[in-house]
Amino acid sequence: MKEKRLKIAVLGAGISGLGSAYLLSKKHHVDLYEKSSRLGGHARTTFVKEDKKEFGVDTGFLVFNHETYPLLTKLFRQLDVKIENSDMSFAFWDTKSNTAYNGQDLKGMFFQKKNLFNPSHYIMIKDILKFNKKANEDLQNDSEDLDLSLGEYLKPYSKYFKDRYIIPMGASIWSTPTKKMNEFPARAFLNFFKNHGLLGVDTHHQWLTVSGGSINYVNKIALEVSGKIYTNSTIKYIRREKDKVILVHEDSSESVYDKVILAMHAPDAFAMLEKPSKDETDILLSFKYKDNDAVLHTDTKALFPNKKAYAAWNYKTDGKEDNVTLSYWLNTLQNLKKEKEYFVSLNETQNLDNIIEKINYSHPQFDLKAIKAQEKRELINGKNNTYYAGAYWRYGFHEDGLYSANTIAKEFGCQL
């Protein structure tokens, strides 16, 4: 008996929605709706000119690796997306004490000569080794310590290690305020570090980036969508009936589908539902988000005034928790051989010159409540012909968004 070809609506065109639309299009009619004027979500490429030559720079999704991004790797191979090696080094700068280091190698750790004579710097390095050893052992033995918050887990370690290394690195990875990192569940934090090769001196993976910008994979997926793509979508809310889903538009017109996939932030998905169930209310509203203002620019004063300190991620603080900025050095991340240095800086929007573009991103903030909600996804996923895709169901990154899309596609026999 021939399988029924379903009519499916996918709302949201970040990696979760793009992945869902691409996979489900193999067997079904899929229409893709995006509220903004472009596709991609955090896959966002801006084209800039230098010496009359135009090239793409990414301001959101930048890097991946084969080991911890297996689904994204498979997707890029299917789409024949060109990729190239990248770098994921980390640098720290406290402007108040003028303490800085580049964690890429031993030379970078001591590029500031004063670090050679600074006992706290050696304490930090010693604690890095101690932390890596304990974290690996705890994960291997499923230690009870994994059930602690990160702040509680880190109590035995020095202030230097916490303030200059582990908390800044976590805040950089999750675009989360330093103070909030202490609420992060230790188990999720350590699992992520382990999976990404960050719990050892020689365990790091080879990082990769999409050649010419992530727009190249976005455009290739768009060509594979079986139905129509609607940007500047006008959907107000979703009504669910027994065997169908109705999208109600701003002009009160309706579009009827067999299934709908909400590939957007959890609170936005909740807001789309005309009559959310109790489980949908409890679970979707457990996820909180933080807006981060970002700036694409060429102003080198965002970083330490010595290029030896430049890394892929550059964390800067003046010692106050609220005054923390993060700058991505695009020249090294995307192998840009250009005269100018290109950066994307988060939360440093007031004091920069040579601004090319201002952007706003929203990132999930993980706490114990959110982690517990992740475990309850199946209570709502697929009920009332409604599915939920999003990076918030795991760690909040590109692979996680695609993973959620793939779990849905698997139910329809369309998985990667």
C-alpha cells in the first residue's frame, strides 16, 4: 500500500526548520514559513566589500567538527557543501588588572611576560589540569557531583581558575552572563566539554567552517524544499482540530495542513498555539532566553592591543560581572586573507567604531528546570499533529537543532 503524502507546514527557517523541511520533503509536501525576510536563523552571512571585492562573513553560526556534529557533517555531504579548516582558540583579557593570555599554546599563555612571575597564573593552569582529570573521572563513574549546579561543582577550585578560565569559557560558548553560568547544570556542562574535546590538553577536535559563509548551505537546502517558501510570514496563531492543523494569518485567511512543525524558540512556539495543553504550557515555558546585541565591525580596540593575544574567541572583562564582552575574530575563523581585521562582538555595542552591521540574537539559558523539561519532550511532540524542533532540546547549537529535526523526520521515514 502506497504511503500517504502528507501536507506539512514548518514554521521557522533556522537550522531546525531548514533541516525539518529538507528531510520531510523527501516524501511529503512541505511548505516553509519564516517570519523574517531571510532564511537561516543563526546561520547568517553578511556580504562586505574590501578593495572592490565582495565576500561573505558569518555573524552567527561559524564552526563545527566531524566528531561532535555527525548529523551536520552528513547533511553537508549530501548537499555537497564546501568546507575548510578553522580554529577555535580562546583568549582572556581583564582590563582592570591588564591580565591577558591566549590559550592556544604555552607561548600564548605567557605572551605577557608578567605572567611568568604571577603565582595566580600558575594556580589557574594547575587547576585546569585538576579540573580536566576530575571531570573525566566523574563522567566515567557517573558521580553524584554531576547532579550539582556548576557553581557548586566548582567550589574546590581557585578564584583565578573560575574567573579567568572556566566561567569565561562557558559564558563564551553559551552567550550567557557570567553570573548565570553558576546555575548551569554540571552534568550538561561537563558532557558538552567532554564531547567537544575540551577536557584535555591534546583532545581538541579539528574545527571546520563553511567556505564563503553559511548562506551557501542555506541556499542549497532552499532548493530542496518540496513546497513553497514564505518569508515575512503573517501567521498569527495555530488552531488544532482532530485530524488537521489550521494556520490563521493576520488577514484571517487560513491554511490547512496535516501536520505542523514549530521550529522556533520555545516561548515563541507556545505563543503560536491557540489552545495549548497543560503539558505544552509547563514544558515550553520552562525555557528562558537572553537577547544579545552583536556588532560586525573592524575596530581592533575591542581586543587586547597586541595581536599576539588574538584568538578565535576573545573574552574581555573589567572585573564586573555585567561588563563582559565577547569578540569573534572572523579572519582566523573563516580564513579571511584581508587587509582589515573583522570581528563580531557581543554586548559591546556602544564604544566601537567602523561598524558594518548591528544584529540581535536570542540564546537559550540552561538551568535545572530547562534540563528537566528537555526530558519531557515526548509528552508534547507529535500530539495534536504538532511537533517541536529546536536547539533548546539539547545544548543549544546547530547540531542540536538538526538533531531535533531528525528525530521528527525519523517518525516519517525521512531521517538523515
